[in-house]
Amino acid sequence: MDIFRIEGPVRLSGSVTVNGSKNASLPIMAAAILAGGKSVLKAVPHLSDISVFRKLLGQLGCKVTKNRKGDLCIDSTVIDNPVGDYEIVRKMRASICILGPLLARCGRAEVSMPGGCAIGDRPINIHLRGLRELGAQIHLKSGYIIAEAPNGLTGKDIFMGGPFGSTVLGTANVLMAATLAKGRTVIESAACEPEIADLANCLNKMGAKISGIGSPRLIIEGVRQLRPAEFEVIPDRIEAGTFMVAAAITAGELRLQNCRLDDMMAVVDRLRNVGVTVDADGDGCVVARSGSIRPADITTQPYPGFPTDLQAQFMALFSLAEGNSVIIEKIFPDRFMHVAELNRMAANLRKEGPTVIVAGVKKLIAAPVMASDLRASAALVLAGLAADGTTVVNRVYHIDRGYERIEERLNPAGAKITRESI
């Protein structure tokens, strides 16, 4: 098991390139199931979650390789085992994305109930409701979702809203299934995240007929078959946001290459609100802070609201603000396991239900901490960059799920992060 040893405080200065989006890559990899033949995906990041999904596709019968350019090649000519095995699916919630395309192509799918980060309850009832609306027969058996549509799927008007708004993976599942359904499907209250728009654009390149992309109303005209395609995934807005906070929390200056600010307006607004400058620059931006950090309030919401995947990182930043900040989590109300770990580093955080009151302190103090999930681990790394002393972050396999060798990318900009095996 690896740990990070982080020496702080440091001031970051330099350039970092943002990788392709993990949250876009995984559903797009699943979309390759829909078209027999070889699809080529560019800019897919080298992450442990991607490796898990590659193994899952291989178990279905796909042949997954990389070409000389590093592009991911998925040959789905043969799908002879439409089963998402528990031992793989339990490791990553996004594995549920194979359910819709398997059902559409094979007429049957068996997928284990998914696992993933411990960030609170994330039921998949809306996924199943949407697929049932398309005509699937679904039941649960021994922890597996058994979905069948021997006569194919039929388009329908489907409402996908839930108690916490739209569902990203649920939208992805129903959208992929609907591309091969007979007739017209309307997904109302569809997720509007850029990753869903990227998936829809990829599906259209494969021959699907999807309109309303980027809006909460997706219209899909079913087609008889899809064809393999070559597609480049969008930059990772969550990774970009994490690097922005890295510049801000260290009072540094970073140029982010391959960063789409149009996908990050809520994040940029909050950064500017607390005294951080974010200026567009070529294909990216320059992020810097020279003055103090002002307090602010954040409420996580579905896109285009503030993303839940950056809540923990901003909590680390607000820990050093001059005053009190309030963070309200409306997507995953229990996503606060990082609160106790940040408090170990002398932060002053108080949790009250789905809300955390952040009383800014003058400095953070290094301590041994435990990463509990992907984004919490990123927050602890950011706190370690700003803290006095040596911070040891345990269980960094969490951060490897979503950030490719983060230490090798931040160290040239002034970070002092050492990976050690214990």
C-alpha cells in the first residue's frame, strides 16, 4: 500500500496539463458495447478506475488494447458473456453503465449491484425505472440485476428526476439503451453535465440520432444499429478544479493547459469570490492568489451548479479563509468523511446534518491522515501542501482512481510530494 509524504507549506508556480475526463471516459467506454467492431478513444486517462473498466469490458468479450499513440481501442465485435461480475463491479459504481448498452445490444444483461467510494447512499432505482419504461423486464437475484428485453426496446417519454435532482449515470444508461430502441424516446429531467453531453456527441458520431444535447430534455430517435467510431474525450473539469484549488491554497500561480472554463463557471465564480484570479489563456487558464482568502458559501447542485466532486477540495481551501464559510451538500448529504481528517490538521470544521460550518484558521498543521474516498484524498493532499510540517496521507490508492500520478505533475511546480510503499 502506498502513502504520500507531503512537505509544506509550499507555493506552487508553473504549468500543469489537465488530462481527459474520467467521468466522461467510463460511459463512453461502455458505449463501445453498442457497436460491433473497433472504436478508438483518445485522451482516456491512465487511472485505476479505467483499468478496472477495461477488465470489465474484457470479461464481456471485448478486446481492449492501446495503439502506439496511447489511444484506447475497444473491439466489441463479440459480446459473448453479458454479465457484470460482482468481483469487478463492486470496485466502482460507474460499472453500472454497462447495463443499458448490454440490454440494448444483447437483449439481456446480468450486472451486480455496484460499489464505489463511501460517500453515502446512491440508489439505482431511477436507472431501473427508466429501462423498464423502455420495455425491459427487470428483477433482482442474489445481488444481481437481471434485465431482459428479448423483443428489443421501445422508445417512450421518460421522466428521470429524483430526490436530489437528475442522475448522471442513470441518464447515461437510459440514453445508451434508447439509441437502439424502436421509435422515439424523450428523457425529461436528463442530467446536463458536460460528461453526458460528451457521451451524446460520441453516440451521434457512432450513428445515433440525439438532439437537445446539453439540455434537460434529450430526444433520441432509435436506429437499427450503431457503428464504431474514433472519439476524443473532453478535459477533466474536476481535475482542473482540483489544480485550481492547489494554486489558491498555496498562494501560488498555475497555468492549466487543456482546461475548458465554459464547463466550470460555478467553480470559477466561487474562486473569484474568495479572492483568486482566474484568467483565460489559450487552451486553458492562469489561476493565482496573492491576497488573503475571503470566506464564502457553497451549495452543491447538479450541473451547472457547483459540483459535489469539488466540495472536499474547497473545504480545505476555506479552512484558511479569514472568517466563516458554509458548505451545504445537496447531492450526497453524507459526503463528509474528510471533515474529521481535516480537523486533525487543525482545521475548524463543524458538521450539522448536510452542512459544514468552516471557521477559518491562520494555518494548518501537518498530521497523519486517512483518505476515505477519491475526492477526500485530493482535499487532504491540498491541505498538506499548505500545512506546516510533514503530512502523511494513507490509502492513496483512492487518489489514483481519479488523478494520474498527481505527485509527478505537481512536484515540478514546487510541490514536495513523495510516494512511498509501506
